Amino acid sequence: MRSAGRPVMGCEVRIVDEHGAEVPVGETGQITARGSMMMDGYWNKPEETAKAIMDGWLMTGDAGRMDEDGYLYILDRVKDMIISGGENIYSTEVENALSTFPGVVMCAVIGKADPEWGETVHAVIQTADGAHLDEGALGEHCKALIAGYKRPRSYEFVSALPLSPAGKILKRDLRDATGQT
């Protein structure tokens, strides 16, 4: 029920590591696809096309895994993944945990540069009107839902998150505002 389904006929999907090598079933990597329905490239943008299409495979920019029955699970955007102490942390998992806390309207999780760990988890939370959230209570809430290394180490509370016209949170704006480009 949580999968995106199986690839349609005529479309091949595979999961690859950062070097483009296919990973074993069940492991996480970048989702790539190829087939007759794929784009040929970006109009008049050969450099972007070269980054997006490698050896005939479209690099989707999505992190995911495939199970033994061929079902695809999309976990996050590759660029939103946080690497802390060598561990991959998917922002959506942390956001899902935070979003169930009373008073959280919306949230976004980004990596914050850290000299010891490389990055730490930083949560930007839009609070409900009149809500005053406690970082300690948020930490305890997350403790019951996700592993310790995935829990936010810092929080920022805002009245509104930056949104695209389609209503998606603009994480690049949050990274720019915190100097985490």
C-alpha cells in the first residue's frame, strides 16, 4: 500500500548508488528509469541533459528502493537527504514524525553543517496560531517514532514556510536562509 507500484510495461526502473551501480534489492539509492516515454533531454540545455540522462537512464533525483516483488518505494529527494556521521537520513521520515505533534501545521527538515558530524538535522516548523511548542517535548515525541540519530538537533519556529505556487515547501529557500546551500 505504501509503494508507488511496479514499473509499467515498456519502462525499466532500477535503483543505483552514487557511482551509477545498481544496488541490491531492498537497498536505497537513486531511482533511474528508461523507456520510450522518457524525455530526450531539456530544450536547448545540453549541460542539464547530460546530468539528467546517463547512459540512456533518466536520473530522477528521487531516493527509493525496490522490494523483491518489484514494487518501488519513493523515500525522498536525493538532494534533501541529510548525511550525519555517515548515516543517511531521509527528511520525509523526520517530517512525518514531527507533523503528528499537536500544534505543528507544516514542517521541513534540512541538513545543517556541523564540523563533527558533517550535517545535523534542523527542523523548521510552522506552528498553529497561538501554539508555543517545546523543543524537549518535540524531541521526546520523535524519540518514540524514529531512531536517535535522525531526531532534530535544532529547531526553528516560523509563522509561515516558503511555498511554491503549487504549495510545495521551498527547501532551497530554507537552506539559503540558514546558509546551508
